[in-house]
Amino acid sequence: MILVDEEIEKAVGTGQITLSDFSKECLQPASYDLRVGEEGFLLSAGRVIDIQTEGPLEIQPGDFSLIMTHEKLRLPTNIVGRFGLRSFYARKGLLATAGPQVDPGFEGKLVIGIVNFSSETIKMPYLAPFCTLELDRLRKHSSTPYQGPYQGQEHLTDDIIETLPKEPFPLAVMLIRQLAAASPSLRHLEEATLPLRLPLRLPRELGIFEQEKEAFKRLKPGLLESHRGQYVVVRGGKAVLFGPDKTELARQA
């Protein structure tokens, strides 16, 4: 049973659930908005950033980041949490890559991985609500509550950072899903052809993201014919990965 706003507030008030620095403004009809915490990490910067003192975390196009929640969470053994990125940020082009479930018995701050798939820098200010947590009461208590490596985490430690990839995800993961079929204005693209394996010579002065963006534009007609309805990863001027799941493609890349 998913808890509604009044039930969440009551569970926090009685101590059944811990949500540090609880705010009614973060209550949603059936969830609670978690806020950007003090610490963040940018793969491009290669360091932990103190968002509270240094200012908003600025996620560049194609960059991967970690954001630790402001709230410290504690769940009893009969409640499971599920979280997702708020639509405000999802519409801007951000994608949360962390697993969405918070197991019964978890205690600590959550660390959310985020990739910027847009062409713009997106800022994440301190205490901005950026993901929402849904709480679901189970029919019985778990006999094996969470006791994993992230139990009690409150900082972005070296152990967490060392598990990350060494460079950002490809700077252009372009999304194609029945574009020509869905929009008459794009049907003319179907008439053009471009060999998928054709290497592209791109201007050196373009940044990496602009290069991949330009490559996608040139590859698009051929992709619409050969991989319609799929997502595609463009890297080095070539289409290198295809598939129906954009999250899985990002992880493979």
C-alpha cells in the first residue's frame, strides 16, 4: 500500500520513518520530494563538490554526476521506498541512472547518479527538490532487511567514487523512436540514404558534443531506415550501439 501525504507525515512524526529536516513543502500527494544535499560529484571535474558553499552543481552536456540527498532516510523493515527524478528535471534532459528501490531497513543518505543528455548545462542548486520518494507499506516485515555496503552512508567517499567510469558517457546519445512515422514533417528524411559505417570528417574547432551532434544529424537518414524505433549511441562520428532501452545503452557505453 503506497502511503499518501498524511500517512507519510504521521509516520515521520511517530518515528516509524526518519526523514531528516522534514518539510511539509516537500510533501506530494503520494510521495516526498528529496532535495539536493551538500555534496555532489562531476565526472568531468573529477572531484567532490561542496554544493552548499561552492554554489549549484553544473552538469555539462554528456557529463555524469552523483548527487547526495540532503535528507537522511531510515526505513523500517515493512516499508520499501522507490524514487524517480522529478519531471521538472527529466524534461530538461536529465536521466537518473541509480536503481530506483530503497530496501526495507536502509538507513543513510541516498546517492543518485544523473546523466545530462541535453545540449545545455543544467544547474542543481543546494536544497532544490530533484527527486521524489514513494513509500510502500509491505504486507509483512522483511526477514532480511538491508545490510549492504551503503548502510549508514552520509558522504561521497573514495569507495563510491572509485566505482565510477573514468570518462563521461558519450556526449550524444540521440533518441530515435518512430520519428518519421509519427511526424509528417520528418518523412522527407526517409528518402535520404547514408551508409551507417561511413566515417565522418568533422571540423576540429567543434567541441566534442557538437561533433557528435553534427554526426547524428548526418547519420539520421540512414538510422531511420536501419534502426527505426530504437535508441542509438553516437561516438566518434559513428553509430556504435543500438537498443530499445536508453538506460541500458548509457550503462553499456
